[in-house]
Amino acid sequence: MLNRRTFVTALSTAILASPRIGRAAEPLTLWGPPAAPSIILAQAIADGLLRPFAPGASFKAWKTPDEMRAGLSSGTMTAVVVPTYVAANLYNRGLGVRLANVMTRGLLYVVAPSGTVTDLASLKGKRVAVPFRNDMPDFIFRRLLAAAGLQPSDLAIEYSGTPPEAVQLLVAGRVDAALLTEPASSGSILRAKWTAWKNLERAIDCQKLWTTMTSSATIPQAGLAVTDKLTAQIGADGIVALQQALETAVRTVIKDPSAAAGIAAPEFGLPATVIERSIEFSNLVVERATTARTDLTTLFDVLAKEDPRIIGGKQPDDGFFAL
């Protein structure tokens, strides 16, 4: 069997043999949030999987959705993990952004002290921390509440700027529950355990509720958006090579979460223990956008029903799907 070094060497040789793959004109930076899909990016960089067509490639974390949108709109970010609806919105606005893949089938949970929350109805009257107002977690949460016959006003929602801020509200006892992505969910649970404050649990799995509400198999929550600028530099075959590199990386992450966590921890500013634990609950994939199209269409329909502007006014056409 091939070991990892032999495999990477063989992959590099195959990529270099293709005359249609260009090299990035400047060092390529893969951008992503400090959330589970970015573990895959960090793994790909650490394993040198992008070296054949993007020597000197690196990973950086974007901190807020506004920073991410500004980077894509200005062209300073050319390959970025984003909420999938953001890619659709920017594409429909003619900003030269397309979706290459989906990198998680959903990583959203309501975390609460053990035994205090059993379903959405049990959140009525409770204080719930929700990060990123009017962004993906908030959008999904509100659609799930509506499907359960609840209005946001039935809860006391405390919006926070980032998931760590929502975690702080929860562990400080200022809210009764928090809507969190991974690794924030794992971080809150482990932090509570380490401080012997309370036992926290993933009280609600939003992925399961989404499946019940929509009959869709997954929440294609985030994926890699690529710009026309990057495609012009490395070619369509280069985007395919990037996809293949990430497919290799996600298999490595799932096979050895401990090693993957050690690679990502410095970039995330989190203990490796937290990142390792989060991988199990992150539903990580690297699925071509066209393969996930049915679930993406369902997601966009649900989000746009309340406000079509969320996805730029319409379902994106075929050109949206880079792969």
C-alpha cells in the first residue's frame, strides 16, 4: 500500500503532468472561519497537497462574516470557505464568485445544561445566545422555530458577534442555551466540564430537525467559494486539482482526528482537545457542488421564502457550480 509521502508525490507528479493547470501568480491563501471545515484546509496545507499548482499556499482564518464578504468582493480573497448562501448571493450579484464544493453537511447544535432542553418547544421563554445575527446560524434557527410553531419573540434571543462570545454567555450563566457550530459546541461542553460548572450537552441536533422539516438529507451549510480571478490563474483543471487535494485531506482528517487537531489548533487558537472532539460532530465532507445541488436548492428555497434577497433574489443558475 502507498504511504502518505508516496501518495502525495504521485499526486504531485500527475498534477504537474497536466499542461492545463497553471500556477497561482501569487501565493495562494485558503481562507476559512475558525470552524470545523477549515480543519480540512489546514490539513491540505500541512500535507503539501497544493504545492504542485500553488507553491507557498497557506491558510488564514477570517474572523467575521463582514471580513469574509469584503475579501471576496474586493478580490483579496480568492478561495474561501463561506456559508453556501453567501456564495449564491455574491454570484447572483455578478461578483465573480462560484461554489466549488460543500464541506459540511451541517454542524449546528443547541447546547444547554443537561436535562433542561429537550426540543425547540422547551426553549419557549428561555434566554438563548445566537451568534451572527442575520447570518446562516440565525437563518436556520429561525426557520426551524417557525416549523415548530414558534416565533423568535417566544424566546429571549441574545445575539452575539461570534460563537466564542455566545459560549461565554452560556458558561457565565447569562443565557439558558446557545446555538453553536463546531468546534464551539465541543468547546463549551469541555470548558464546562473542566471548570466543574455544569454538565452541558448538545440538547438539539439541528441537522435532524432540518431533515424532518425539509425531507432534505443534509444542511449543506458551508463550502469553498472560488473567484473568477483564481480560475483564470490556475485554470478549470486547477480548480479540479484543488478539489482533489481537499478530498484527500478530509479523508486524512477523519482517519486521524488527533493529528488533524494538532495541525489546526494554532490557527484556531483553541486547544487541540476541543478540535479533535469536534470532528466527530461536524459532518465533514468535500462534496462537489453539483453533487450537492438538490440539497443546496432546498436550502436556498427555505432561506429565500422569507426574503429572496438572502440569496441575491433567485436560485443561482448552472454557472454557479464551479464543479
